[in-house]
Amino acid sequence: MNEIQKYNLKLNLIVLFENCFTLGCFTTLAIIFKRWWIIFFSLLFMSYVEHKKVDAK
């Protein structure tokens, strides 16, 4: 595994934990306020990672 792959793996794990935390917070709010649709607001705060392909020459 090269350095770029290790970096991408770490970045993906950070984003995964951030998204889990966000979903957990909004799920807790939905349970407290007894409104299931509150969970949809978590979509506004989700993160993602976009990878660009690098040509190997």
C-alpha cells in the first residue's frame, strides 16, 4: 500500500466517523422530539470524499 492509498484510507475513516456522529445526533433529536422526518436533515451535513484518478505512466 503506497502513501496515497494510506492517506485516502485515513481520510475515508475520518469522514465515516463524522457521518456516523452526525446521523447519531439527528437520530437522537428525532427520538426526543418524536418526529421521524428530522433524520432527513442529517443529509444536509453529510460529508464525502472525491478521489481523482491519477494516470500511472
